[in-house]
Amino acid sequence: MGVVYVKQDCVVRWSQGQSPLSYGDVWDDAAPLVVERPDLFSAEPTRIRGRQARPEVDERQEEPAVPPPVETATVDPGAKRTTAARTKRK
């Protein structure tokens, strides 16, 4: 038994009536709707949750000898602010 994945959200009209399809749903590849309308399904998963985009690495490119400086978003303990506090409007 294999499975296929729905390619798009739609309501399909076919020989046995109408069926709603939701993007990414998993169907048995022997189901009558899949056999009749294979154009609506993909053998590869259409939605994979949690996948992180991985940048392509060019192995010919060398890493910099000195990493770029890291900015800090918070003030160090004991440091004074350089801006004046806002005054209340009346």
C-alpha cells in the first residue's frame, strides 16, 4: 500500500460525486478518486512541517579569519543610559 498527497485545496467532482480535498492530506494510492484523478495528487509530500531552509554551501568559499562582531541588544550591568527619560505630557 502506497500513499499520495493532495496538491491543492479544492472540491472535486468525479464519477462518485463530490469530494473536498485539503492541501497536504494523505490518501491511499489505490483509492477510487486517486485512480480517477491522479493529476490532483503527488507521490512526494506537499507539506512537510518543521523543515528548516538549509542554505547551499559553496565548499570553495573560505570562511573569514575573524568573525564579524556581535551586537548586544541589552546594556551591561551597571551601565548608564545615554538618553534622557521621557517627561510626562500634561
